Amino acid sequence: MQLRLSPDMNAASVRTVAESYQTFNPRAYLQNNYMPPRANFTSEEFVVPWKLRCLADTFATGEICGHTLIDIGTGPTIYQLLSACNYFEEIVATDYLEVNRTEIQKWVLGEDPDGFDWSPYIQHVCKIEGKGEPWKEKEQKLKKKLKKILPIDVHQPNPLGSLLSQPADALVSTFCLEAVSPNRPSFDQALQNVTTLLKPNGHFLMIGALEESFYLAGEARLCVVPVSEADVKESFAKSGYRIHNFRSYIMPPSLKIGVDDVQGVFFIHAQKSA
Ligand SMILES: C[S@@+](CC[C@H](N)C(=O)[O-])C[C@H]1O[C@@H](n2cnc3c(N)ncnc32)[C@H](O)[C@@H]1O
């Protein structure tokens, strides 16, 4: 059964989510999700290499390419752009929080000696892509293509305001919409809002949490709307997408480490209707 809220109640719930993000700590978030045990590159039984595999396989088809790719809710992470950067001239990172946009900016500029070390990720992606690309080259390529880092609010009908004039050839988004939406109608609305940033026939690759209700990022405890595989497929269909691929991952007990209550992860490749 779908929850129905008045527009005022929904706006209030969205504001509560926004407030909860004010104490989001990028470093704690990275520590919780992008270090061992979750970031263990020895096997795709671990969640991080599983995600990288989904993206590498999909981009390797060569079907998803063009001038501009927008990443919705980039956060403090760049792993989701490593396979994409071979196929687009320009990559636009976006996030609601300035702390996260700054984290990405510092990585691009190589300014922070204490910054998060993405080199094991870049090396792993070069390995699974199997093209013999030296990892330093990929790193430079992504830094060069990350031309804009913009503020975004997926709850606005035009999430980027007037910052981008042309719709993108493709969208990527990882762990954003369910993590910033207080309920299913709000998730659906956010999906419709970001869909306006995509060209007709454009591709959308999304990775997200299954059946999660919260996660931690330092002092911040963020509420997540729990979604099932069927929910995700239904939301994409309702927003006018054709689903090309759907994969899911069950979080093994060894990776349930108290930083969230995620039960699994989904990957969806969908194409906007013409
Ligand atoms: C769970 S994190 C995901 C970060 C990263 N994409 C990843 O894969 O780990 C959710 C991100 O959504 C951002 N966010 C919060 N509210 C948002 C909003 N209204 N619109 C867009 N992004 C938002 C947060 O700042 C945070 O970076």
C-alpha cells in the first residue's frame, strides 16, 4: 500500500531529511562504506567490487556514451565514475552538501595530502576492464573530465536550477534517492525530477540500497526509505523508463558492521522513453 501525504506534510518530511544531512561527515561515511571489510578487492562476493563490476560490464557494451554524464548525489565518492569516464567528454558531479562537493574538488585538484585514497579502486577498475590501461592515466582522465561540481536538490522540480542548460546523455546515481527521500512518493517524485535532466532515450544507471531504513555518517543518523526490488522497478516504469538490466546483491553477514541496516544492493540500467 502506498502512503499518501498532503503536500505540506511531505514538504515537512523532506525538510527533516535536509536537516539530518547538516551533520553528515564525509570522512566517517567513507570509512564506513569504502574501507575494508566492504572494500575488499579480492572477490566480487564483497560489495564494493560487485558495484564496480556492474558499472564496468554495462559501460563495456559501448551503448552508453555521449557528451555529458551527470552523477546525481555524488557525495564524497568517485568510484561510480571510473568506468563511465571512457565514454563521455564531460562529467558533472553534483551534491546537496558543500562538504561533499569540496571533497570531490580537493580530489580533482590533488590538494589534500590526507584525502581519501581512491588508488585501489582505480587499479581494480583498470584490472576488470582488461584493457591494460595504466591506473594513473585513468585517474588523470577522470580528473580532466570532471569539469563541473554543482549543487543539486533532487526534491526540486528542476534539481540543478539554471546551472545546466542542456539535458545530459546519461545519468548515474549511487545510493542517493532512497537515502534522501522520506517515503516512496517522495522517492518517485525525486526520480521524476532527475529524469528531467536526461535526454529522451538517455540511459540511467542507478545503484542503491535494498530494504535499508538508516545509515550512519559520524554524528549523523540518516533515515532511508526502505525499497524492494519490485519497488525500484515499478518506480522506473512509472517514470517512463524501459529496464534493460537489473541485478541484486545480498549483503552477507560479515559486511553487516553496524553502520546501517542495509539488506542488499540493487543495480538498474534503464532507458528513458523517446
Ligand atoms: C548515501 S550518500 C551517497 C554518496 C555516494 N553517491 C555513494 O555512492 O556513496 C547520499 C548523498 O546524497 C546527498 N544528498 C542529500 N540530500 C540531497 C538532495 N536533496 N538532493 C541531492 N543529493 C542529496 C548527500 O549529501 C550524500 O552525498
